[in-house]
Amino acid sequence: MKEEVSVVKCDSYEQKKIDESIEEALKKINFKVKPNSKILIKPNLVSTNTPNQHSITHYTLIDFLCRYFLKNKCKITIGESSAFYIKGYTMSAYKSSGIYEIAKKYSVPLVAFENEQTIAVPKKNLKFLDELYIPKIVNDFDLIVDVPKIKTHQLMRFTGAVKNLFGIVPGGYKQILHTKTKNINEMADIVLDLYENIKVPILSVADGVIGLDGGPAAVIGKPKKLGYILASMDPLALDVIACQMIGYSPEDIPTITEAEKRKLIDIKKVKVIGKYEKIIFDKLRKGPIHNFKKESIMVTKTYALPKITSKCDLCEKCIICCPTKAFEKKENKINFDKEKCIACYSCVSACPIRAIKLKQNKTGRFINVFRRILRI
């Protein structure tokens, strides 16, 4: 059954214990992979955080999943787009997380979604947004393996399997989408618009060995031992169980309540395979949903905009790749319209001579220095 969620005890990140726990979790939900499948592994990375901060997917889970799918002769890609603009961007996050070394060990390609071609989702497929852009590569796979970290979230209350898929959104486009909402129910609707437009099956394997209480940033949150690995072929079902493990009710979590309204999940049908003890987190945000200020500098100042430099040779690659037509050639010059830009950053990698740079204002640069010092 799709709504089944397996829960397996795992008390450390020792590789052997991780291997045994995930193997058991997959068997309990009768997961079988078709040999030679194209697999996208999607971890949860936050900026340049490290494994011992416990705000990101631990690299030992990625190590096992690479070996598991390679054993089944699958073609694997690891893909992510880090939440904030930093030097080196997602590739820097891969390195600080330990996942870069795992990918190197198994010769698995690493994809930063901000470097991929971005395409528009048909408007008829959206229930909240008027428009949504996602990397074209996402629906080219046979299976997405969603590997979230179990943690609370200062905005969304809880971040698990479904929220982790929001990392597919490229570059600073995440922050721009935030500005289209006035409360966390609307933010949940954006996440679900994305979720419903992922057209391939999703296997979720959650890192619940050590969670983060009060996150998502390690400087705010406190590591808390849970001691479990969870797995399901239904990300929403996994979130139903995971949020209850830490003291939430599914009714407290907007991604779940909004998904119920869309008939994407029936909480009553969710079945747990295995046993667990609740480990109540201390910093659980509950109560009524309030509107928030969309002008928060952590949203509006933490992404950068492209800038065309004097190196430009008018090759027009930026015009071709831009999903919103923010670039235009006029009078032997490439013009850029920042009002059309969604900060997906695909133009930067598309430029063959690196004539496009990302530029932040002074406030954004100050926030980056602050975040690097505190590692958030």
C-alpha cells in the first residue's frame, strides 16, 4: 500500500547500522527497484552546513542509497539546490555535507538544479500559483529518492519529506516564491503545487536518527536524538507519522492539512509498519495561522540577480535558456529586465564565456557574512 510507512530503530550514524536499518525499512514496505532505472537522489542541504550540525541529511544515508541502486544496475544522479546564495552555491553545500566525497567514491554525478534548464509548468496543472518553473531534468527520471532530515521549522512548523522536495526549485526562485504568500497555509499550497507536478514515483527515506528541534538552521535549533529511519512510497504519509513522532498532530502541519483539502492524503489510511516511541521536541510552534511580513530581509535579500558584464559577445544563450524572457537583444546589446527575473540562475551556467555574474546588494552581502560566521 502506498500509505504504508516503515519505522526502524537506528541509534547511530555508524555505516553498518545505517545500512541495516534502511535495508529493513525498504523491505517492510516491499520496495523493489527495476534494474537499469534512472534514479534521482534528493538530499536536504542547508547552505554550507556540516553533518555534526544535524540540520542536513547525513551522508551515510546517501552512501547506502548509492550502493543499493548501483547494485541494481541503476543510473544515479544526486540533485539539490541549496536554499541561499553563497559562493560556490550548491556545490559548496555538497562539499561541506560530505556528499561530494560519496559521489566521488561511487562516480555518481552531482547536479545543482540552478545550473539546469528551467521550464514552465502548464497553468492548468496549478491550483494556487499563476505560474511555476521547475528544472526540466526532474521528470526525466524513473524514480526520485527523497531523503529529508526530520526537523522542526520556524516558518512551516515541520519539514519532512514533502517540504524537502521544495529544494528542487532552483536558486533564489525559492525566496521569490515566498513573496507570493501571506501565511504558511499559502506556502504549503506552493509546495503542493510543486509536489503535484512531479510526474515520477517518489520513495522517501527519512533521516530520523538525530533530528533538529527548533530549526531549520543549526544556530537556532538543537540536535535531538530520535533514533529512527523511516521509509514510504508516499511522502505525505511519511510526514503524517514523522510529525507525530516529535509531538505534532497532523492537523498542526499546513502541508498535511492543505494536502487533505486537495485529496492527496487520507490520514486515516496511513499505516505504520514497526513501532516507535514519541520523542517530544521542545520548540513546537502551534496555534492559529497568522499572516507574516513578506518583506523579510531573509527572503528578499538572500538571493542575487544576474548582471551582464562587458565580456558579453552577444551569443544569445541567455535569451534561449531564460524561462521568463528576462533577456532581450536590442540595438546590438543584451538587455536584462530584473522585473521578469525569477533568480533561477540558469543563465549563469548557460553563458559559455562567463559573462554573466550574480550580484547581491550590500544588505545581502552582509547577511552572507553573518551566515558564514554562524554557519546557518
